[in-house]
Amino acid sequence: MNNNKKEVRHEDKILFSCDFFGSHIASADLFVIDEGRVYEAAKRYFAEIMMPFRSAIKKNLDKLAPYEIDIIAPGHGQLFPRPKFILDAYRDWTMGTPQISR
């Protein structure tokens, strides 16, 4: 055994968020490709499911601020390789009532 070896551990910087940042969308793509389509699906999900928890969501968004997140992996919907996209959307939605496009 070589005691001079250093073990370097790299973090993946993936947030497994369960229901937080989810959406009801069917796609063959693992990662978000069409942000416009996902935005509408995530907005509907937020309005229909997450809205009652808006004040708690706002607090949890603040808790996430110091973390460097490369991917958000919700339990519902696609993975976000650009977390700023969904984080900014949630910040907007917690400030007011999201309007659903029909």
C-alpha cells in the first residue's frame, strides 16, 4: 500500500429535489432541451401542486443560494443541466401568481 497516494473526491453537484422543481411532461430526452416547453409544464406543475407551499419554497430557494449546483434532478420531469433556468422561474413564481397559458 502506498501511503503517499492522495484520494481526491469530486462532488457531482447534483441536487436530487424530489417534487421540488418537478413538471408533468413526457419526453424521450433525459435532459431539458426545449426550455420553453418545459417552462410551461413546470409552471403548470407549480400552480397546481406547489403553490400552497409558496412561502416554504421561497425559504428553501434562499437555502440553496450558497450551493454550487450543476444539475437539478427532480422526481417528476427532466433533469435541468442549466439550474439557473428553473431556479429563476421558481423565484418569479413565488413572487406572484403564475399565469397558465392556454
